[in-house]
Amino acid sequence: MALRNILKDSDPALRKKSRPVTEFNKRLWELIDDMRDTMIDANGSGLAAPQVGVLRRVFLVAAPAANESAAEGEQPPEDEEYEEEIMELVNPEILEVNGEQTGLEGCLSLPGVWGIVTRPMRVKVRAQDRFGKFFEAEGEGLTARAICHELGHLEGQLFTDVADKILDGKELEELIAGREEKEDSERSE
């Protein structure tokens, strides 16, 4: 597999609407495999094909893997390794959205830019896999946020277009410091 160049916000390809995938072949599989390697290398939680210069309706999202020893919605015990699976979504469409969450969001195509964005808390999508087979998947919390973010890329939209607020460096530092203090106090309880 190969690492692909991630386009930055000034690239006009990021503002174009992607076309549906019609051929499920080796070329698509290589794109998906390269996107996986690129996303992992960039430490991202999602990556859309337009971000690597391919205007097709494909994106990947890192989602928590099922962990049999943890109850639904709980983190695995600290002595267990936390795993993620990477969802591959071809020609995705949102079927349902529920709830609302507002939180910090960034993008591999906008390095160093962070904003506060409101997204659904839960989404249900219908998509095809790399072989063209249809499936439905659900995402909650960060996974729902990532699905909506990446779907935006397929429409030529960046998170900054829908952000409630773009943070400057000082605001970002204060937000991170506040989260760390909260986590520390929760651990000491």
C-alpha cells in the first residue's frame, strides 16, 4: 500500500461534490487500502477520498471495536488494550439522526485549525462495502461526529463551514486545560 498526499484547505478539489462509485474493482480496493494507511499514518479518525484528490463517494472512519468484556457504551478496563476498527463506507447516505452534541473538531486537511461544531449524537447510515454489498451501520458520539464530518467532505464542505466557532490558540489551550482538570478530578473521586 501507499501513503497518499492529503490535500490542504486551499485546494479547490476539497470544494467539489464527489461522484458515486460505480465500479467495485481493484482500483477502488487500492484507493481504500491507501486511504487506510494514510489515515493511520496521519493519526486521523476519518478520511474522505476527496482529501486525497479522488472525487468519489468513499470515506473511512475509525470506530471503537466491539469489546466483549465491556458493557455497551463503556470503555474497556484499563488492563485491556483499546481497539478500533476502520469502517469503510462507499456511497454512504444518512438514514437517521438522533440527539445533538457540541464539541471540538479538527481536520487533516486543515492542520492546526480547531472549532466547536454541533453534530448529531447518533447516526444510522446505509452504504456499500468495497465489493458493492449494501449494509447499514450506526455510530454514536465521536463516531457519529466523524461520519457527519467525512460525509461533508463528499459534498465539498469543510467543518469550518458549519462550525459554531473557530478557536484561536489561546481558546484551544484553555479548552484542553479545562478538560484535563475535569479528568483529573473525576479520577480522584
